[in-house]
Amino acid sequence: MKENFDFLMPSVNFFGKGVIKKIGDRAKMLNMKKPLIVTGKTLSHMENGPVAQTTDSLKAAGVDYVIFDGSEPNPKVRNIQAAKKVYLDNNCDSIITVGGGSAHDCGKGLGIILTNGDDITKLAGIETLENPLPPLMAVNTTAGTASELTRHCVITNEKTKLKFVVVSWRNIPLVSFNDPMLELDIPKGLTAATGMDTFVQSIEPYVSTNRNELTDGQCIEAIKLVEESLREAVANGHNVEARTKMVEAEMLGGMAFNNADLGYVHAMAHQLGGQYDAPHGVCCAMLLPIVEKYNIPACPERFAELAKIMGENTDGLSVRDAADLSIKAMRQMCDDVNIPRSIKAIGAKPEDFEMMAENALKDGNAFSNPRKGTKEDIVKLFQEAYDQK
């Protein structure tokens, strides 16, 4: 594993109302002459939406650009190959991603194959990249994956239906923009799915084997913010305070798992997302109570603390009983934002569980899970998530 980080440039994370207006100036500062904007069709066709506001800022700064709007949910290898053709055909020199995790991962994947070899499937793993990506900025539009500021790039191999991760500090965008005003019109279902991803990405690092005191603080604050604001953001998307708190939570959770890593929830969710092309946040949410209940014996004190952080009254309870309340709180959050309980809802099939369990244990997120399981354990967890009502 490559450990030489002398190539790194510091990243800058802009947060707050109106920060999207800074894009053009930052592009000039990074000497971007002709960035490729990587996004999806919905955003590219939205009048005065995030893409339009991005291009307005670039035009005002005198920066030329090209738009690729072929990023799909759970971005596929074919998406990044199509983006590469547009990038090269138009002599682009940099990348700006606009959207949620799918657009950011598609843009990162593009950067990877431009400088590290055309077959990204061979680069799955941790610190496999030998060369830096082209200059990359990210405009974030959902409070979800935190891909705009993390080292993870998640791509789906559409031929094998396997979702894989390329984890490298080279993937971190040089500049990210989190403007909560871009999120006011996100539909309830997408708000819930992405918000639950933030919730999971704040819980898993807290019980990760790679946690530390700094990441603990980030997780605690992120979880509190989600508890305070996700239900309201789903119920009333135009509540600016709720949207702002969710963006704060997303960024804190991303910073935490960037350093402390994740666990079996994500390792298993990647299998569901790849196999059934299902929304990542929904996959994570359905697995969260099941997997974390399994994890309790490895660190019950941590789960007892999680219960308190989530607002449960643990006075007079044993550590183990208090830990159980954390699972109750996780399930309540899922129910309150209308996440289905059973993975049947996304088309999961029991005959796929053994294959998915085997691949989950190979996923880069599996190695920091607090409790080490066998393939049989993971199959049982998938089955429990399938049977739950």
C-alpha cells in the first residue's frame, strides 16, 4: 500500500448560503482553463438550478467549460468511460462535479482513469493510485454521501453488478462547495435517503476500530444534528435551518469516516446497491439496526453512549440495556422518514445472499467493523434484513 502523501494539496471546504458564487473565482485560482462539469440530466435541465448557477459563476470569471450530464445513480463504469471521451474530445484540463454522491463519484472515477489507467476495476482497494487526478472541484447538492470531501470513489461494474471502492487521498477534491440553498427543493424521498446515509456515516465511525477522539467529536455532533433536523427536512424541505444543519452533519460525518472508516453496514449496502441498482442511503438505512445490533457485543459501552447521544433516557439501565436503546433509536429514525424495513422493497433475493456476503467481506469498509464476522454471519444479517417487518 502506497503511503507517500507528499503529493497532497490542502483541500478547502466552503459552506453556507451563497458559496456557490465563489466557483468561478476558485476555478481561476486553480488555473482551470476548460473544466468538464460532471452531473446528471435532472440537474443539467433544471432552470436556475445548481448547474446553471455553476456555469453562471464560471462565465462571470471568464472560465470556459463543457458539460457531461451522463452520470447515473450508482455511477457505472460505462459512465466514466463516456465522460472520458467528452473530456478528451473537448481538450478539457480539469473537472467540476455538480450533484450528490453519484456525480462526485463519477467525476472522481473519470479523474482516476485519466491518470492511472483505463481499467478502474483493477484499482479497487486502498491507496492503489500512483498518480494525482486532474484538478477537481465539487459542488454538492445533497446532505448525504459526503463524497465532495472524502477519499472514497464508489463505482458499479455493470457487467458483474459489483459495487467497488477506490480509496485514496488523491481522490479528495481540492475545493468543495456546500450551499444549503441548493437543497430546498429536493423531494422528500431523496432527502430521507441521503439524510439516512449521513446518519449511518456518523454512527459507523463512532464504533469503528479506527476511531479516535477527534473523529468521536465529529460523529457526536453530526448525530445530534441529524436527530435535530432530518425529520423536519423531510417534512418541510424549505426549512433553511433544518437543511443547513443537515449539511453540517453531512460534512462532519464525512470528515469522521474519512479518517475512522466505516463498517459492515456500508460493506453490505454496496452489495445491495450494485446487485439491484438500489439507492445507497436506503440500503444503508435498512441494514443499520440489524448490523449494529450484531455489533453491540464488541463494544457495548459505545452503543450505550450512542443511545444518550440520540436522546434516549438511559438512567438506571445496565450498559447492555442502554446499548439496546441505541438500536431502538436507529429504527425509530428509519420509520419516521419512511424508510422500508425489509430489503424485499429493493428486490433483494435470498439466493444472492451468499455471493453478496462473500463480496461484502472483501469490501474496503469491512475491515474496520468492530465485530469480525464470517460469511455465514453476513448471510444471516442479510436474511434478517429480508425478514424484518
